[in-house]
Amino acid sequence: AVAAACPASVAQQSEIVLLCVLDTNAVRDCVFGADGVVANGACSGKLAIDLSTIDPEATREIARKAEAAGL
């Protein structure tokens, strides 16, 4: 494993991004935050897998928005 400064850096260096964070807000921040996976087009064509234990409806909503962003 190689440490990265932020989720966007992980996305830039990876084909697949795995998330396993505390709650829905943390997932949203990791995906859509200023340094998130979708920041600066870092996610184009990438696959994200969320392993976090969050509400299924929130997961579906995040997935729709992430897909619209190219993730």
C-alpha cells in the first residue's frame, strides 16, 4: 500500500477506490468533498466500492450522483 494525501489522490493513482468510513457524511465527504474522489475529474472511468455501513437509500443517492460525475 502507498499512502495518499486525500481521496482525490487515491482516485488518480487507482482503477478501483474502496471506501470504508464511519458514516454517511464521511462517505459524502470522501466522494464529493473538495479533495474527494470526484474532485478535479480524478474519477473519470474509475470504480468505487463503498464498504461503509450506511443507510441504503443514502448509498443509492450517492451512487447516482457519483455516476453522473463519471465515477
